[in-house]
Amino acid sequence: MCWRWIGGALALTALAACGGGGAEGPYPSREIKLVVQASPGGTSDTVSRVMASLAEGELGVPIVCENKPGASGALAFSYVVRRPPDGYTIGHAPVEIAMVRSLGYADVGPEQMSLICLVSKTPPALVVRADSEWKTLDDYVQAAKKQPGGLIMANSGVGSIWHFNTLLLEQNAGVRVTHLPYPGSSGALVALLGGHVDAVVAGVGEVVAHVQAGKLRPLAVFDESRTSVFPDTPTTYELGYAIGAPAWSGFFGPQGMPSADVDKLAAAFGDAFKTEQWQKLCRERGMTPAYMGRSEFEAFAKQQAQFFGAEIPELLRMQR
């Protein structure tokens, strides 16, 4: 009798251990961590925090953002893909998820992730201080040609999308500048405002407040069409440079997340995307609202990884 009771107790203990995940209840039942690959204050951080605040109301649990900048996002991406695929650690998915492998920062890419959804795209702009002698992009290019390597261009990290666009400009304009990386665009812009660097390439949403305050001047937007926040600023295409790789923002989790959990997160972010608060933020920050669900985002990210896999090695060779 005693042995039968002990055996039953052990069986119940084993069942409880095996069923621990299910005991939490339907997903999500507790706080979700959203890992952001950039420093506070930039576009990635803003997108993540605003979307988190809107989506957590739909999910019924808090979404807490945690910043892990470094190596153009590779530190954050590597951290997230190593977490259990239980949906309680997810990450902000910028364009750099399609770039870091080609840059040699980490052997991580979209195929190792459960891609959730895409919510926006953002073109970059080249800005200088408002008191700069350079009034146009051509002014800047001519100055760079006169002193190869003499002008300092700050960016949000070597291999970031803003650095990539600067390399495209160098290649197409036939100039060379000195790159000074920062952990995020906010640090690069502080350096520019303080007169420590000559120019910055960053997202239009990251520079718009400084431009509106009369502290910075945009010389060009790296896109085919002008942005509504800088309607008087020409695009690189208008100026004869067919270049421009936009940033984009989405969300991902570790590979192997249950489809139902991915769909639940995508639906919550999708509802957040439709809110006036999100649409207004996009208008104010020069971002293009662009929603892609899981399948479409997977195909898009794969295409982007192939594009950067072909372009980045050539641009890096140019820098040697």
C-alpha cells in the first residue's frame, strides 16, 4: 500500500513538471520582454516603445523594452535567438537582421528567427549643422573631394543601415570620408550638434526635431520620393545618385515559437498599427507605415538578406 502511494505521488510530481508550461494558462500569461538593438532615443527605440505600449493593451500583459546596443544589432539578435521559444522574449527587427551575417558580426539571420510582422520603413537623410558652409549635397561632395578622408561622418555603428547608405554615397560620388561610429544615432547627433563631427546620416525621424528647431540642415534624403517632413529637401535620386536603402522596423522571436503565439503577437501589433497614435507618429517622424504579416515579412527579409549579401562585401572591399 505504501509503495503504491509513493509511486502515485511520484507520478503526480512528474505530471506537474511536464505540464508546467501549460499551467501558465493561454499565451501570454506574464510579462513579455522586448529587446531593442539600439540605444534609447533613436527610431528603433521609439518604434519599439510606442508599439509595445499599444500592443500590451491587446495582449493583456506588460511588454517591457530592454536596450542591448552593439555590433549593429548583432548582440541583441544573438541574445534573442538563444532564448526559449516561449514568446516571452522577443526582439525589435530592424533591417540589420538581414545585414549582420554579411558584415561578419554574428552568424545570425532571418532564417533563425520567428518573424512576427513589419510595421514601418524609414529613409535616411544626410544632415549638417545649420551654421555649416554647406548648403547643398554638392557642396558637401566637393568639400569631401578636396580633402579625401578629412571630413568626419558620424553614424549609428559600423555596418548599420545608415553607415551602409554613407558607403553608397562614397561609392557613387567618388569621395572618401572618415567614419566615426556611435552605439546609436542619438550619440552621433549629439556629436554633430557639439561640433565634433562634420555630418551625420540618420533616419529622417531621428533628425526632424533638430531640423525644426533650426539646429541642423538636411542636404538630401536617400530615397526616390521626397519626404513630407522635409518637403523642400531634394532626394539623392533627384541629385543624380540612384541610391537609398531605407531602414525598416518589425518584430521577431526565437525560431520555433508556436504559430498560434506568433499570430497572436502579429494581431496585437497589427491592431496597434491601425491606431491614430501610431499613424500620427509615422507622419511626425517621417516614417512610412508599412504592415507585413508573418509570411510576407519572411519573404521580404529573405530578399533583403540576399541583397545585402551581394552588396556589403563589395562596399567593404572599397573601404580597404
